[in-house]
Amino acid sequence: MRKPEALGIVEPTRCVTGSGTLCRVEGSQARIGDPRGRTHVERLASRDGYFQPESVIRRVGNSPLVPLLGGGPAVLLQVAHPLVAAGVVYHSDYRSDLWQRLLRTLRALYLIVYGSKEEAESAGEAVRAVHAHIHGLTRARLGPFPAGTPYSASDPDLMLWVHATLVEASLSAYRRFVGRLAPDEEEAYYGGMALVARLFGLPAATIPAQLADFRDYFDAQLAGREICVTAPAREVAALILEAPLPTPLRLLVPAHRLATAALLPPSLREEYRLRWSRAHALPLALAARSLHVLAVPLLRTAGRISPPKLGYATS
């Protein structure tokens, strides 16, 4: 495996303890500030973080189509693990705070990839602090897990699955909607995401060493009994696919729904009851092409508009 420095990655040299200077945790909410006030263009050229301007993870992250069209599949993959779904449904007000929750997650990822080392460590610390509050026992049988099964957002096995869904969804979205990465570039991206996972608290020994090992792990998970769509997962999926968005972003909805169905593994797509056929491929390609042009101005406009409140029943 190539050395991290050759991949545009700077290895962490210390752990953060105590209160972060850029993040403050209040209850289960993390707030991340940006005292440097740098523009995105300045951050793209910065070299004071864990990732360098030439790193593949920055190139992939700089395409808005990756989070816009890969975010849905990533979330649905995550909650296809029943214990991850339990943590989401039992411990977050995702019905009424979906928009802000997604923005907080993207903000933390953004600061780790494009921020200084201090910003990245503080963002990771905030995520770890939130995870520390998410644990309990399942209230009903969920797939192979009986009622009373313990779960924790800090469980390395669950953290690894969440990490795996981010890697898989991002690479799949980039490959389908942006362009192909060479094998060594995919390996470099995987190495960068492993560093992100460690900053989020995943033990290094838990992470598959190379991309081939990761693919073996991911395929084994899909083939096993644990990954299955339960009622809580369908509840989250309904919100992801039907949640009202700020007016400008409603233009993204058809592409978002089609991309979610297209990028999910066929077995899970069927369990979520999402429709997909070859006839959907052309509309998705055309929608993605339009989004490539419209995504940045739409996101800038949406950032100034509050989304409509969700009115979902809680039963």
C-alpha cells in the first residue's frame, strides 16, 4: 500500500481531548464554526489540513453531484442495518429536523476534508460526542436481532458499516455521474476515507486495509443476514425520498429519487420497493447532466431559504 504522503494525505499525529475550539456540543447537537472565514476556493488550495489540494478525496468531494445523488443511497444503505436504523429512529428528531441534520453531517465532512487539522479534529470530536449519547436496547425484533438487543453509535462494527456506505455510495455516484477513477485513484480515495473514519472515532484496526479487502467486507455484509430492510429503515427511506425541500432544491427531486434506486444494490432496492429498470437510465442521465450545471447556484439559493416544516405522524 502506498504511503499516505504519496496520496496527498497527512496522517494524524495527536488526538483531541477536552473542548474543541471550533465545535461545541450541547446535548446531542454539534455546532461547528469557521473563525478563519476562508472561501471554498481558498480551502481548495490550502495545505494546512490532513488532505492536500491534489488528493483524490478533495477532487471527489468537490463535485456537488456526489452528495446530491449519492446521499440518498448512502442513508438507505446505512439504515439497512437494523441496529443503525434503531439509533436513527430512537435518538433523533429526524422527522422535524432532517434538513439541519443533513447539513450538520455535511459540514463535519467538509471541515475534515477541506479544513485545517484543528478544524478537522474539532469536527471529529463533535461527531464522537454526539455518538456517545446514542445507545440503548431495541424495542422490537428487527430482522435477525431480537427485542432487547443492545446497540451503540460507538460500536466499531456499526461504525464500520456506516463508513462503508459512505465509501460505496460516493465512489458509485462519482463513477456514474462524474467520471471514472483509475484503480490507484480509487485506492487513494479509500485511504483518505479511512482517515476520515478514524477522526470520527472508528478504530484503525477495524478498517479493512485496502480497497479489495473493503469490497470483500461489503459483499459479505450484503450476503449475510444482518443487512435487511426493517420497518424503521422504511420509515427513514420515506422521509429521504419524500421530504419537502426548499423551493429551489425541488428541481433535484426526480434525479435524487432515480439515483437512489439506481445506486442501491438490487437486493436492497427490491426490499425498499423502489422501481428501477433500463427505461429509467436515460431520464436519470439527462437529469444528472442538468444538475451538473445547476447544482451550485441551486445550493447557494437554497442556503438562504428555510425548508418547509415536516408534518409526519409519529405513530
